[in-house]
Amino acid sequence: QVQLVESGGGSVQAGGSLRLSCAGSRFSVSNYRMGWFRQAQGNEREGVAAILSGGTTRYADSVQGRFIISKDDAKNTLYLQMNSLKPEDTAMYYCAAHLTAISWINSLNRRAYRYWGQGTQVTVSS
């Protein structure tokens, strides 16, 4: 069974940085399409960033230029470097994985992903 475990969340002041990690087990992140999603209280889960086959990346407009998604195949881990954090970035962050191809246009659609982690909370204070 594919397992994803997020870590690295916490509380930070606006303008600060955090790096989230998503460790995979029982599968190889190099073979999967991976994404980061977030869900603020009372809101739907939304796509933040995705990394597809060949290393193609996509970002939500709200985080473009501030967040960076990356993978370390040797460590079997997905990362999300979050810089210049804003209070509106406060949410539970989830990583997701899917084995088969995901089109670029669907890469931030939560319904395109089969496997999910339990989430890590990020709180940004003003």
C-alpha cells in the first residue's frame, strides 16, 4: 500500500519560510506524479504545486514565484519550499501521488490523484 507522510509544518510569521517534506514508502516517487494541496478551514482542498513526469512543474497563481516543488528520488521524498509566506497561506498541507499520467491542465485537480498523506499544518501570522 502506497504511503505518504508529510512533515515540516509549523507556525511562522509573515515573510518567513518553511520547507515541507513528503516521504514515500512502498512506492518510488520517481515513477509517480506528485502534488501539494492545501485546505484552509471552511474551504475546499486546492492545488498548490505539482511535478509531473520529466520534471514539469505547475503552480497555482497564488504561490507562483514564492513556492518551489521538487523531488529527491534517492531519498524518495517530495518537497515544497515555501518562501515569503502570507497569512492566507495558512492551511493544512497535503501531498498526493498518482501512478499514471496526469495532464498538465489537471495537475492541480485533487480528483486526479489517488494517494494522499495525512497532512501537516502551516500557520502564518501577521
